Amino acid sequence: MTWQLQDAKNKLSEVVNTSIINGPQIISRRGHNTAVLISYKEYQKLTSKKKSVKEAIMAMDLSKLDLSRDKSPTGRATPTEIY
């Protein structure tokens, strides 16, 4: 929803509650969108430190992952495994 600045000032509690329930609220001034009010929870999502790929992989539970392969006695792939 878009709020005129004057309305947003007069109904600040309503704007805040609406941002918590319905998501970001746009505030406009003189017909131009100038600001967005978001809930604190949404703010935390946007500003939280993102994990690196390494951190994400290290946090994964790989204990049930089967990484074994069927190999020929030489350790090389057989012709049928290639195609």
C-alpha cells in the first residue's frame, strides 16, 4: 500500500501495524515514492550477514550422502560407464 506522507504521519501506528501484517508500506511525498516502512523482522532478514558458500556447505548434514562409486579393479571407468 502507498501512503501520502501526511497520512502516514497522522496514522503512524496503523502504518506500522500494516507493515508487520501485510509487508512493506510505501510512503510518498508530492506524488513521488520516497520511503518504505518495513517490519523489524524484515529489516533483520535484509541486513543479516550472508553465509559464504564454504560456511553453507560446512553447515550441511552430509552424513547420509553416499559418495561411493562402482569402479573397475584398475580404478578407471569401464567403457559402459562412460556412455
